[in-house]
Amino acid sequence: MKRINGSDTLYKITKDYPETIDVFVAEGFTQMESESQRETFGKKLTLEMALKLRKIGLESFIEKLEDIVEQSRDGVDETLKEVEFDESADIKIQGILPCPVRIPLLESWTEWMNANGHDLGFSVTYDLKAASMGVGWLEDSLRSADDEEILSDLFLSAGFDLFFDEELMGKFKAKGTFSDMSGITNYNRDFHSANIELKDPKKEYAIIGVVPAVFLVNEAELGDIKRPESWEDLLRDDFEGRVSLPIGDFDLFNAILLNIYKNYGEEGVRKLGKSLLKSMHPSQMVKSHRESVKPLVTIMPYFFTKMVHEGGPMSAVWPSDGAIISPIFLLSKASKSDKLKPIVDFFASKDVGEILSHNGRFPSVHPEVDNLTAKDKPYMWLGWDYIEQNNIGALIKKCETYFNEGSSK
């Protein structure tokens, strides 16, 4: 079903389908990254007008937009309506959901609330935006907050910057504001076989799943270059200016920067910057062999490798030293544990775990979920000790500097 037309304004497209924002940004429409500019700049231009200005083909670009919308919305109820966030509600939930699972998760949440909400005995409101909307809307409120009473009661999001930055959620973590109420004592065996410990030893932050980063290799373009099998391989001079990176996917990109820095230091991050050919949305990456300038390797969430057509030049590679993971965190306010427990039980449930794993290929920590991945696949995890020993927000900024130094050379 065709959803997007050339006569639609950029504002209308991104308002109706926020998961398309990254595609616009990756194609050079950087104004679309800002909510305020989407409302001003985006309302003035139709898609057809905007693409003519940049000499981009209309039909092929619409196809890119439709691809990402299809991956996140087909087969689910598109009539699902947003609810207005009620600041006066007894329990407030906020967060960011990865685009491929946002709609099915909201549907499941709505069903659960319809079945159980009247028995809770208190009011609940939520605002769970698409990951493509970024975290700026949450950062502003967290930066100015100094009392946990101002905070929402439950947060759900992937990534490190929002939850560990000492100027944001980190300052509340230091006060013992949060408690892991998930009740999951043993995480899925997939993570045990990978020899990583995801469970927070301080029992403050819960993790419900992870977003793994893997490689997509254009075998037809490799020539005499040896195929990269690990992150260390990717830092070789062979790949300078030949790699597409998910810069617009801040959660995953920051996880990549942090892990490269931890394992390969400043020079490793600079080499990663040198490898940058361009930033692409994952829906573009799987078709990058059609581009005029073809990356040898694209780094993307594992989910998007399932869009690759068999028999083509693109092949998925799970890094031998581990797919770098961006955890999907669940933060629950300890002072509201009596009210939050049934809600946390929902988000930490097997049903939600299967939505993450089966709809989004985001492996779940729930021990009863089949994550549909080979059991010997390794993961690369930053580690709780490393998180505790570093100011993650400041470290991300430092890594961005090293990366930009490399990419500018």
C-alpha cells in the first residue's frame, strides 16, 4: 500500500511517519532533525519540490521511505491512536521505542491496559515515542530537574547517553532513585553462552532486550580486500572511507563509539572516523549496492539484515568478537514500587520479549524467549564495571571528538 506522495509536505510525512526522519537527515535534509525546523522548513516544501532542489529521484526516494515504514508498520493496527500525556496521572511512563517494534508494543500495551487498567486503582499515562524522534524532548526536562518527584515513574529506552549522563538520569541513579523490579533473576541463555553479564549487580537498572550491531558486506565490491570478520578488522586501512555508519541512530552509534574506545582507545575511534564513507538509514544500507558510491561495509542493527535479498551481493556478518549491543533499559522509580510492579511485569514479560525478538530481532533477556539467533553468537557489552568507573555522558562527547577528527582527515 502506497502511503507517501510527492505532493505531501516534508512536515506531513515526518509527522505521520516519524521513522522516516533518519532517511531525510541521511540524504542531507539536516533541518528535519530538529522538531522546530520540521514545523517551519518542513511545512514550506513538498517532497517533490525538496528532491528537485537536491536533484534526487522522486520514485526511488519514496521507495526508501516506504521501505522503513513497511518494516515498522505492516501487519499491525494503523488506527492505533496516540493518547495525550497527563501530567496529573498517578503513574507516568515515558520513553523511546525502536521503530520496528513500537506499534506492536503499543498495541500489546493497549490490550493489557484494557484488560487490567480498571483493576489497578490508579491512573496511568504514557508517552512512548519512536526512536527516530531522538531523546531531545526528554533531555530538556531531565537537565533542569533536581527532584525525583518531577520525574516520570518509569522510563523505557535504548542507549547509554540518556540514562548514564551525570547531568541527566545519572544524577538520579547516584541517589538510588531506581530499582530493578523485573523479577528476572537469570537472563536468557544466549547471553550466558556469550559470556557476558547484562544484569545490573546493583539491582537498579533492568534490561529487557538489546539492539545488536552487525556488518553488511558488499561482496561484489571487495575485490582483493579480505572480508572483515571482526571490529578489529574494520579498523584496517583497507576500509578507510569505505564504511557506512548509523550516525543518525544515536543509541546504537554511541554504543559503537564507547565499545571501540574501550577496546581500541582514542586511535581506534579515530580509525573508525576515517572509515566513514557516509551515513545511511539501515533501509538504505541493504540496497547500497545500487548507489553510485558503494560502501564496502555497512554497520546496522541486526533486524535490517533480514531485508537483504538472497542471491544478491550483500551478505550479513556477525562480528567474531561480538555484535556490539545497545541495551534496552527499563528504569523504575523505587518509591513507586507498589504501583509500578504490575506495569513492570508487563514490560518484562515473555510476551513483550517475543515482540522485541520476533518483530525486531532485538534479543530478549527473558529466559523463556527463543531469540531466533544461533546460540553461539557472541555479543560485545560495555560492562557494568566500566559504566560505573566512567562518566558515560562526558566519554561519549570525547569519543565524538575523536571520531570527527578521524572523519575530517
